[in-house]
Amino acid sequence: MKVTHKLYSTPQAHKVWCDLWKDIKGETLQGHRLEVTVKPERRSNDQNALMWSLLTEVSQQVDWHGQKLEPAEWKDVFSASLKRQKVVPGLDGGFVVLGSSTSRMDKQEFSELIELIYAFGAQHGVQFRE
């Protein structure tokens, strides 16, 4: 048994919780062990598409310290900045950014990342398409 519910309001969440209890009560009475996880909602497909569109615009329009970066590299730059991540020397030279990936961000964190990209773009003259 695996169930996933989106919780949008207190009354709706309460109803889901009560209905869920009805579904799992029998399982627990039979001695089955279950795991329940409640977490913030992940980013949406629309947010993800917007992020990649913005990153592509930045990569086409901004030279970063004399280099053109790919959209995926810009994603690393922005997510590292958002998370205030640490940088350590790599094993074979260069540097490694420590921290989390965007795939683990919830909707709020992802919104903050998108706002950071917009702010950076405004400071560097990026013309974002609608």
C-alpha cells in the first residue's frame, strides 16, 4: 500500500488524515509496520520549466569572469548562492561546492531560487523573454 495526498487547507488535511487512519488501522492491527512521511510539496513542473528557461537566458547573455557557462553550471552557481554552500579544494585540483541539489528543494525554496535568478539577471542586464 502506498498513498500520496496533497494537503491544501486545515479542514481538508484533517479529513485526509481521518480517512487515512481508516485505511491503515487494519494494517496496524494485523501487526504490519507502516511509515508515514509528511513533507513540503516539491517544485512544480511549471517552476522547473521556468528555471531552465531563465538559466538558458542567463547562459546566453552573461559572461562570468570571462567565461560562458552552460545552464546546468549556472544552476549550480545560483543554488550554491541560495544555500550559502561551502567550497572546498578538490582532490585533483579545482574546487568542489558542498551542499544540496535543486531536486531536493521544496516549492518555497525553488521560488526563492527563481527570484535570485531574476535579481541577478536584472543586475547584469539580462533580457528575459515572457
